[in-house]
Amino acid sequence: MEEHFDWRRDEFQQIGTDYGSVEEVAAYDGRMRAMRDIDAENRAILNCLGLKSKSAVLEIGTGTGAFARAAAKLCSHVTALDVSEVMLKYASLKARDEKLGNIDFLHAGFLSFDYPRRTFDAVVSSLALHHLPDVWKLVALEKIFETLKPGGVFYLMDVVFDWGNGRPEEYFRRVVESEPESRANIAMHIAREFSTTGWIMTGLLTRVGFVIESDVRHGEFLRTYCCRAVPASSGTITRSRKAR
């Protein structure tokens, strides 16, 4: 039986926007696809991962399950986690419609999943790690590192702030004004959620042993990392650039 501690973070508490029904998730999925090229994003992730037919993939924070379904068409098995049961229901329905039987959808998150050691060839997380404060981000990343096979790949996309030599107030004002249609949600994110800074994220990733093979900024606040789980003696190589 799993031990329970009063100091352990409850990752099932609601952070950010909640959805109460499959219909609400479907509407959200439609809005996101109108704003972002989800299929292109998934192709970029798959290009980073270099999956093979026998690869096993873990996705943490699967949401609508778009990436899990894309990966399932290329590899042996996908394990997809989310703390929202409604999201999981929608994702599983979409997978059933596409006749994909090699995805396990589990009600779990970064901290609550029972990570098997050295099981997955790749781990993916998009726009979910910011739900955890930095100390728990580090715990989650250590778990992810341990569940990857040696040489396995971790792909992370998240909101990561970086105001360089400027002032944070001016930077955040610029961020909330950068996307007028999403201004209210972005402002709420800055005020209430746990996105960190670029130098802290780099430190967290390298602290647990990841080699950062690419670090790309997308606009003012999105960042993607492609990392590899290698022996600590191999050192850390970071190539940072801003997407055009």
C-alpha cells in the first residue's frame, strides 16, 4: 500500500482552467486548433524523439490526446497520463474513433504515476510542468529521468519566462499584450500559476542529468527543450536559440 504524507503536493487540485464535460473539452480542442498548428507541433516533437516501431512512449499531461494518438501510429505503445478525468475520457474516445488500441490512458500526473525504472524510450510533456512549483518540478524531472532507458529522450514544451536584462514588470506587460484574444488567460497564468525562468529550467534539467540537445524560444514565453538521458560523465551540452 502506498504511503501518504501530509507534505506531498496534491497535483490533482485544480490549477488553471477546468472543464466539466466532454463537450467543453471538444470546444476547447477546436479553439486550440484554430489558434495553433497542433499537427505541426506534433511532427516537431516526433522529429525530436526519433521513434521506432518498438519504442515505448510516456506522455504526461496528455490533454486531448492529440500527441498520444500521433505517436501511437508510429510506435509500439503509448502511456498517456492526465489529472483530468474529463480530458482522459475525451482523449480515449478520440483514440477509439481512430481505432488505436496501443494507448493506455491513466488518471495520474508527474508525481502520482508509479514510474517503472528504465522503461520508456521517450517521455513528452507539453504545457503541463508549470502546474508544479519549482521544488516539485525537480522531483518530477528526477522521476522522468529514472523512467527513461539510457539514451532516452525527454521533450518538454512549457511557458518559460525570460526578461533578460529588462524589468519583469515591463516584460509581463508585453507578454499579456502579445496575444489580445488570450489576454485574460495569460494574465491569470502569470498571477497564479508556477511558470519559472529560463535559467532555472536549464538548471533543473541539467541537475537531474539531462543533456539539453536543443533549447528553442518561441515568441515571448513558450520554450521547447529536447533532452537526452545520458551518464553524468558525458557532460552537458546546451544549444540555445530563438525560433523565427
